[in-house]
Amino acid sequence: MSNAMSVGASGRDLAVNTTARETATPSYQAYRILHVGFTVAPILAGLEKFFGVLTDWDKYLPNAVNNLVGGHGHALMLVVGLIEVVAGIGVALKPRIFSYVVAAWLGAIIINLLLIPGYFDIALRDFGLLLGALALGRLSAEYARR
């Protein structure tokens, strides 16, 4: 009889099995995909503002905003890049907070893009990203380490 009892799982084994079961759920996997995506994408987009390999980022700045900063639109875009890098690092470390920061940032980008004729399609894409950031925030309430 004592052999039958020792065959059962220990507390540690149960914890490992529970963790393995939780990480196999579609919602946890969605969380991990969004967590990695919203860590990497803002960091890469922010760094890209400094190197300009993919595009000339200054074209995404409306003339009104460029005039508002005294014609220093390029310098503003470098600040934007720095903010995006910090936001991506923030999502990596504290997704429960920074996913909402990224969502708000995307909202500001959408407003900016709506001020430039011809970029409404990119604004729509960024709205989809905003929804993804909000989904990460909600999933982080369940899965992010406390």
C-alpha cells in the first residue's frame, strides 16, 4: 500500500505538470506571441528611425507638426525612435503596464497619420496593432509574472 502512495506525483511534479498544461493553452501561446512581437517590433522601429534603412521616416511627419517643432522634424523623429525603443524594453519587462503605453503611442501615431493625406492605409494597419497591444494588456493580467 505504501508503494501505491509513493507512485503518486509529488507537489513539485504537480506544479511542473500544471505549468506545462497552462503553457500549452492557446491563450498562453497568444500571450507569448504578442509579448515577443510587441517587444521586438517597437525596438526595431525605434532603431530604424536612427538608421533609415527601410524608409525616410520624416515623410510620416505632417508639415504642421514639423512647423510646431520649429522645423526640427528629423530631431523629433529621433526622439520618437528613442521612445519606441524604451517602450519595447518596457513591454519585455512589464507587459501589464507597457502594453497600454504602446497602445496609447499607436493611438498618437494614428492621429498623426490621419493628418497626412495618402497614409490612411497605414493608419488602419496601426489601428490593428493598437488592438493587438490592448489584447496583450488583457492577456498580461493573466500570464505576466507579478
